[in-house]
Amino acid sequence: MVDETQEVARTYDAVCTPDFFGYNKDLELQYRGRVRELKKLIPVRDGDSDLLKAMTQIAETNKGPENQIPSAGCGIKWKTN
């Protein structure tokens, strides 16, 4: 899916790409963060990703992790109306 109008990005206050959001079964935001750790902008491939761990925790407990690290990516270039 491509957010041509940027409506979805604006609705969720996205600030960079990629920006990941995880919701519980009640559609409450439980995770907003990175996919995984980066070292010198290169993904660390050891172990499960932060996103996978967060989504597994949400599926099991309905709550996201207390400590969440924001995504690090390109800033969104907003279209002007």
C-alpha cells in the first residue's frame, strides 16, 4: 500500500520511515518503535527484532513493552496541499 495523500501518516503522527505501530486486540496503541537495533546504520541481525518481540508480547499480554526505542530513518517529506 502506498499512502499517496499522506493521510494515514498524518493521522498516526508518523515522523520517519519506517515508523512501526503495534496495536492490541482492543485497537489500543501498544508499540511505536524500531524494527531492530542499528550499529552505524547497519541492522544487527542477532536475535529477534524489537518489533517481533513487541508484537509477541502484545499478542500474549495485550500490553506492549515499557521501554521502546523510536525508529531511526528518513524524515518524511510532507506534501503541501
